[in-house]
Amino acid sequence: MVQGPEYHLLFKVQWHIRPHQNPLNLLKIRKRVGDKNRV
């Protein structure tokens, strides 16, 4: 898995590519980011 700033870049890119077409994917990614932020 990608970590660090690259991970956030991928997250932003995916979010901007199709934010309304993949709500489930967005939720999964948001949960992952939240977990990483907690740790």
C-alpha cells in the first residue's frame, strides 16, 4: 500500500476523478484515512 504524501495524493486524485460514481469506495478510503490519522 502507498503511504505518506503519495497516499494522500492518490486519495485526492481518486476523489476528484469520480467522487459521485464510487460512494462505497470513497467510504472505504475515508475510513482507511481516518484509521491512519488515529494511529
